Amino acid sequence: MAEYHLTTPLSDADVEQLKSGDVVFVSGHIYTARDAAHKRLVESLDAGETLPFDLKGALIYYVGPSPAPPGRPIGAAGPTTSYRMDTYAPRLHSLGLKGSIGKGKRNDAVKAALAEHKAVYLGATGGAGALLSQRITGAKVIAYEDLGPEAIRELAVKDFPLLVINDCHGGELYVKPNLG
């Protein structure tokens, strides 16, 4: 297992070097979106509208952060369960999304999209939202403000700690190796 420091937006080369189990520290900008926001993104695509951020090279973090305490850009920002976005993820990957961040397993359609479009699924540590928020240096709502914590935010991150769960080569951290 290797360690990488990557800056968004990610390129094909950034993603192709990653293997399940690698540790990744991401700096730059990532976007938040959960179930309701994903539904609206896909509805916008269906209507031929422009999305609120460029998917090319982007990372989406499945999070609904808590309110920011005084002097901080954001409150606790722990990952939500990713499978709820599995319906939408393959389409977003086909349009240039390079990765998603969450917790839990992904379905076969998402894993196929990761391979086809050179993308990655990264795990953030569940239950560590307060700790993860310390790596977020800025946050602003950029779309769907009416969704409250589930609004789309652009987060500025510095060395945001992640683990490669599914790589673009078919590797998956959650699969036990056959030792027999």
C-alpha cells in the first residue's frame, strides 16, 4: 500500500496510479452532495441544464455537515453511506467525475463505471466527522441551499485523509483475498 498527495481536479494519471488500500491525502476543492442533491443534479442533466460545478476531474463527498461552530468554516463532516448514490454515480462518472468519497460498499454498476471512466471510490472514516472537519479550510454553498445540510457545497481541503476502497483496475478493499 502506497501513500499519495493529490490536488484536485484529478486526472486520469492521478487515478490510474491508485490501488485499493492506498492512502490518499487530497488538497484543493471537493464538492458535497447526498441523495436529494444527486437527484437534482440528474434532473438538471435530463433538462439540459448546466450543473453548478464542473464534473471533470471533480470529487464528490457524500456528507451532510453540521453547522459551523464560531471561527470554523464547517461543523462535523463525516461520510454518509454511499450506496444511496449508486443509482446516480455511473452517469456522473461518464461525464468526468473522477471520484466519490463516502463509506460502505458500492454496487456492480458503480464499480464498472469506475473501470470504464478511470475513476475511484475513496473511503473517509465514519464517526470521525469532527476530526475530518479540521482538514476543511473553507466551505460555501453553491447550489440547492433549500436542502440545508444536504445543499451542494464547495469545500477547500488540505491533506484530507482518505483510503482507496475501489480503484479503476477492479480492486476492492472490502473483498477478502482467497488464501486457499
